[in-house]
Amino acid sequence: MSDEHACRPSQPVTEEDLDALIASQRRYIRYYVAFALAIAALGAGLVLVIYLAFGDALPDALKSLFGIGCGFISSLSALQVKEVLSRKDKESMLLLLKKRLQASDPAERQRIEKLVQDAVNKTILDK
């Protein structure tokens, strides 16, 4: 199921639409986790290589560059973690809406459909 299926503005929101949005969030989460792990592994590898190459005799010029590089790698990893937390929040919201959609009366369903469409417009379509 594609993300375009979940963006049909003229039709009522279905559980399939929410499932597609939830699956999309889960894909993004997997991507960000993999990227964060790759950056952290790169950073650990860099530390290990420099330590093995120079040991405790690391020149002062390299110490400052080493510190800057490690800070850069750790901040890149932290950015990915922040994005994962944001996506988890969106996934939780979509799961809650799906649950409420399943157990709702027609008036509540219409309100939920509006909320989902607003979320789609804001998050996916950038409106």
C-alpha cells in the first residue's frame, strides 16, 4: 500500500489509510535507527583506529581535530534519535486514531476523519 492511497482528500478515511500511514512511519523509524547505528559505528571505528594508530602519543593538533570529529559524529547520531522519537509519536497518534475509528459512532468518525486529513495535510502534503 502506498502513501498516495492514504492521501485521498475526497473520500472518507479508512483503516487501510491509517495502516498505510502507520507502515510509512515504521519504515522511516527503521531507516533513522539504521542510519544512527551506522554513524555511531563509524564514530566508534574512528576512535578505535586513531587510538590504535597513535595510542597515548596523539599530537595536540590531532587531539583537537579528533574531538571535533567525535562531537560531529555524536551530534549526527543524536539528530537521528530525535527524529525516531518524533516518528514514534506520530505512529502512536495514528494507532490511537485507528483504534478510535474502529469504535466510533458516525459523528465521532467524521471528526476523526477530519483529524486524520488535517494530519495528512500537515505532515505529508506540507499544507
